Amino acid sequence: MAPYAPVGIYLVVALAAALLFTGLPGLLGRRKPNPQKSDPYECGVEPTSALGGRFPVRFYLIAMLFVVFDVEAASFYPWAVQMHALRLFGLFEMVIFVIVLAIGYAYVWKKGGFQWR
Amino acid sequence: MPIWLVVLVKSGILLFVVITTFAYAMLAERKVMGWMQLRPGPNRVGPWGLLQPAADAAKLMLKEDLMPRTADPLIYRLAPFLSLLTAFSVYAIIPFGASSAGTWAIGNVNAGVLFLLAITSLGVYGISLGGWASGSKYPLLGSVRATAQMISYELAMGLSFIGVLILAGTTSLDGIVNAQQRLWFFIPQFVAFVVYVITAVAETNRSPFDLVEAETELVAGFHTEYSGLRFGLFFIAEYVNMLTVSCIASLLFLGGWNAPFGWTWVPGIVWFLLKVGFFMFFYIWLRSTLPRFRYDRLMAFGWKVLLPIATLNLLVTAVVVAVWS
């Protein structure tokens, strides 16, 4: 069998197990609905304001930085596996790549991109 | 028996083992934390509290299935399912012993490390969607925090693997373990090992990186609005993820099923499970020792300390391999 066929079979079993666990609470639990029970939790008081509104922009910045650096990190993998064959050539190539990466990293650091204020 | 049936039976057994391990990891955590705090821990249900997991499971299953009226019904139910599915899926490729006989793993794929990274990074969806779909304030804050924390530490985690890949020259988990027959990688890759252990704790949202749950400020964070078995699913996923990162640490850095000191008379699976067990204990130990991080320091630590260290480590490894290999 191809190496991924057993993986596929296992994933189907895992999917079935996860579906079973997700379906159980609807079947087993007793239901006594009550308006208070379906209030969103807010330390026991009436919810004071609507959800949403303003949100710190830092989280968006983190998300963008993640995309940038993670895509670059992904390009390390094929290189790393072939390092024994590439030797010095691979090393120089990657040093140049890391220098470019480091310039961007230093810029973000200087601009306060990693500072949580 | 046809081979697909063998795989099916093996998958079923493996899942059963994983779930049982979750149940007893949870009991072990409560017991060990109890001893560390000079109290007995759970000891009422069965001898030494050994039936406690069964009692907890029965209780969670029979609880009422609550959902806040502000929640998005579909995504609210989807989120714990996603968490659980990604937590289970990783075991499709984790080998528990040498694959020469093909007995101790479900699938032996040559892109093992990439598969691991791909699946484990999906775990963040369950948490971020769960908090968002609850339509409540604490879960929303908790899930946004969790997402930012998990993606930040995932970066350093991915980079810490690269030193190992350079030394092993393969991404197959089986190949990486075989490459460690003479020297376990935590010695030449000690920096990467430390970075990995720190990021692993952060990725699984465990103390001291449990800002996601932060009882004192966020009231359990992303799963505040979840009760009964749906809360239980997040709980299972968290412990299964702990087990997963312990397995990865053993495979990539601690030599997997290779025996230390040439004690090969003990079967490889025993060594592997001992190493995994050590990591699980280490988790509990951390939890009862360290206080929680502050959020700004957590993010600064991930981006300003772990990321450059991991990158430097991979460069130094590459230089050593290029010059002396």
C-alpha cells in the first residue's frame, strides 16, 4: 500500500471518533431550558455592552508578521534536508537569505513591531 | 486479513490507547500536583482514585448541553470537533517503535515532520473559532490572545526543527530516529531542544504560558461558555496535544526508541514511552512550580528571544555541517 493510504484510513477513524464525541452531548444530556442559562457569562451580572467594538490593532500586526516569517521559515525545510549534499554552496545561499530576513526583522524591531504597548 | 483491515484495527486500538492515556494523564496530573502541594489528590473513586477518569467522563456526558443565545450555533459546535480531530490526526504518522516490521506505526511517510507541522498548526482553528463563536466577551479575548500566542510560538518551534533536519538529512520521523543511533540530537542540538521545549509548552497553552485560560482574569478564556462534554472535548484535545508534543520531543531530540547506554535488552517501545512519560511529568512539574507569564513579556519573549536564537542555531548547525561533514 502507498505510504499515505494507512494515514487516510487512520484519519477516517479519527474523524468518526471525533464525530461520535461531538454528537454525544446532544443525545445524552437532559434539557431544562431557562432564559438565564443561555445568557453569555459576564461575572453574574447582566451583559453591560454589546460584543465587538474596538480591538487592539497589535493583533493584526502579529498575524501579518506571522505570515511573512512563517512563509520564509518554510523555505528552510527543503534546504535543511539537502544540506549534506549542498555543503558550502548551500551555506552561502542560505546566509544571503538569512541576511535579507534579518534586515526585515531588524526594521520591524526598530519600528516597535514586537513591542506590546 | 486484508491489509486495510489490519490498518483499521490498528487505528482503532491506537485511538483507544490515546484516549485512555489522556484519561490517566489527567488523573496523574491531579495526583502529582496533589503530592507536590502535600495533599493526597483524588482518592475516593476506586482504589487510589483510579476510577476517577471514568466518573468524570460519565458526569461530563450527562451534563446539560448549554449554548449562549449570542453564540453562532454551527461554529460553536464545530470548534471543539476541530480541536479534537486535529489532536487525534497527528498520531497517523507517529512511530512508536522501529518501522522495520511496520508494526509500531500507522503510516511511515517521508514528509513526517512537515505533516506534523501542518496538522498541529490547524489546532489553532478550534481555539480561535470556539472563542469567537461563543459571542461572549471573555472567550473572545481569550481566543484572540491564544491565536496570537500560538502563531508566534509556532514560528520558533518550526525553526527549532531545522537543526535536527540538517543533521538527519530527512524529514521522515523513522529516519530521524535512526540517525540518532549513536548520538541523541539533544546534545548537538541543545539550543534547539530548549527552544522546542519552551515553544511546546506555549503551543499547548499550558502553565506558565496558560494566558489563554488565565482563570483569574479571563475565567477560562476561550472555553468559558462551553460546558459538559463540549468542554470535555477541548480538555481531551489539550491533553492529547501534550502527549503529541512529548512524542515529538522524544522522536526528534531524545532518540525515540533508541536505548541509552546500549541497554538494548529493554524493548524500544519501553524506552520511547519512558521518554514520553518523562515529558508529561515535566509538564505537571512546570505547572505546579511556575507562575503565569505577563502577556507583553510572553510576546516579546517569543519574537525577540526565541526566534533569533532558533535562527542562529540553524545557521551554526549549517556552518558546522558544511565545513566538517
